Amino acid sequence: SKREIKMRKLDSTKVRPLKSEQLLHIEDHDFALRPGFGGSPIPVGIDVQVESIDSISEVDMDFTMTLYLRHYWKDERLSFRSNKNKSMTFDGRLIKKIWVPDVFFVHSKRSFIHDTTVENIMLRVYPDGNVLFSLRITVSAMCFMDFSRFPLDTQNCSLELESYAYNEDDLMLYWKHGNKSLSTDEHISLSQFFIEEFSASSGLAFYSSTGWYNRLFINFALRRHIFFFVLQSYFPAMLMVMLSWVSFWIDRRAVPARVSLGITTVLTMSTIMTGVSASMPQVSYIKAVDVYLWISFLFVFLSVIEYAAVNYLTTIEERKQLKKRGKASGMYSMDAVQAMAFDGCFHDTDVDMDLSPFPEPCEESETRASQTNISSADTPRLKRKRSLKGNVGRIILQNNHVIDTYSRIIFPSVYIVFNFFYWGLYI
């Protein structure tokens, strides 16, 4: 009646269907059910184009990837008449009114669909009911990494796709074009890794409460750049080890020089090890870089222990010599180097020193010598300096301990052998 028609026009709750919805007969079907409900599983083809790998995090053991995810299936309920057999393309507003596959990323931590300037969603429907559904997604997913060979390692990661609600009895996921279903951008590059390969594979996943599900894998292998770690870790460690060997050529009586050099190299090695550990996850196994740094630290530490042994044996040896040279008057005869180590003053020849509990300072003894030997006051100091320079090499060789002699050969040889086996094992 005219009254009913008028009431329908005045009812604001009734929304007139869009032209596209009328053409696709959306109002005539229940799209809460999958296509072919009750029959054989619906095949859904997938292809992926990887736009970029944004980051790889060793600490969080994950990676972030941006990709185009495309779904292909056939829904006869969306078929329509077309004289030119052309498809129709829609944006994301139609997605909420039809059935789409519920594909999700297994082991994903966070993901989102890009929405600038609008949601990056495309839906294309063909006259025979074939559907293309495309999304632009950024996803962060777990990558189970093994750092036992770090930083000489190769990591194998994968992004896994699966239907959340429909098991293999209702939905069959497959790669649309086989191995060619996965494509990558030519300009993909990472700061710390070489991307060795991309590959696509498929499998099944079982859940005890819901059954078997089809699962697709995007596999890629990452090989780490070694040059960065050579500059930041390995090369400084090598320099510190070689620097610790300098003490083997320093006079064994130069206690402050050799001790300070040993402590400096030990502290520097500790700093290098701490810096490497801070940028890595706290794993319970030993990494390859840990082996190298700890062995290097051991060489530096042993060089300090080596001088402790030299100093101890030198002290015992000198005490024995002093006892043998002891005189009844309490005076002991020392050579120039021993006298200098005892009182801190330079002596050109062998001297007799009084080893009383309170030896006179060298300044007072020099003053007394200058007063008693006024005639020798004109002796130039240059003569003394020349004498010292001429005897430095001889003094160092004469006062070289046998342990230092062997250490100059053993330490470098063993370290070279260690480097040979280390790089041969891990590369």
C-alpha cells in the first residue's frame, strides 16, 4: 500500500545497498560460511612478494619483514555478469561483508596492515567468482637463532603462514605458483648480514584439540658480515695480546713499567669482552667469539703471571748473591745495575753499599761526594750519559731472566697456532 511505501522511505535505519553489493548479490548469501560449506576443502593459493627485511635482532631473537601477501580462491557466490569479462576492483570496505581466508603468522610478535594514506588492501573479483585479495603487511616474528658460531654464523629463519580456524578438512593452503610464488625486491640488503637465499616450502601442523592444518613457510638464510667484528673485537684483542709481550723485553728490575703494562692490557681485554657480551642475548652456551676473547685474555693474564715468577726468582737469586758477597764490615759489593735498583741512583762502576736499616738518600750521598771530591766537580755530565747509553743494551741482556727468553718464543708461537686452528675450525 502507499502507506507502507511511505513508512519505508521514512525509516532511517534501513541502509540502501551499494551498487557493488547489488551487483555481487551480497545480500542474498550468508558469507559467514566458507565457500562450498559441507563439501570438499576450499583451495586457497598464496603468493608473497618480500619488499624489505627491516631489522634482525639478536637480543630479541626476531626479525621484521614488510611484504605483499596475496590470496587466491574461488567463491561462486560473488560471480556476476559481465559483457566484457572484466574484473572489478574494490578497497578494504568490502572485506568486512564477504568471506576471506583467516590466514595468520605463526610465532609473530606484532604485525600491522599499512594504512597510509588509506588501508593497503585490495580486493579484485572476476566474473566467474575468482577472487584476488592482497595486503601490505609488516610483521615481526620469532627466529630461533643458534649463536654457538657467532659471529661466524649463518642463521636460518622462516615466516610461517597458517589458517587460524579452518583445518585441512575445510581449507587447503598452497603456494599458487610453486617455488615461483615467493619473490623479493632486488634492492634488499642488511647492515650485518648477506641474504644467501629465499625459498618457499609447505607442511602440516598438528594441534591436539583441533587437528591438522596446512602451513606455508617463507625460508631465508642470513650469513653474518665478519669484517665489522674483526675491527671491533678480534683485531683489538690481537693487539692487546701482542702488547702484553712487550714486557718480555723490558728489564726485569723495572717493576713499575712491567706491572702497569700488564694491568693495562688485562683491563682493556675485560672492557672488550664486556662490550661484546652487552650486545648479545644471555645464552647458556659458549659462543665462538667467547672462545677467542677468553683465550686472548688468558694469554694477557699469563704474561702478568710470568713477570711475577721472574720477579720472585730474581729476588731469591739476588739475596743469595748478597749473602755470598757479604763482608764483616757490613758492606756489600754490588754491580751498577743492582745498586741502582737498590737506592734509585745511577752508578758507573761497582760500588760498596751499606745495607743498614736507614740508607742515606742518593741526593745526600751525591752532595757529600761533590764536597769531598771538589777536584772532580768539573767532570761533564755528558760523559755519564754516554756511558749509560752505551751500556743500556748490554745491561738489559745481562739482566735478562731465562724465563723471559723462553717467553719471547713460546707465547707468540702458541698464539699463532691457536689462531690457525680457530679460524680453520669456524670458517
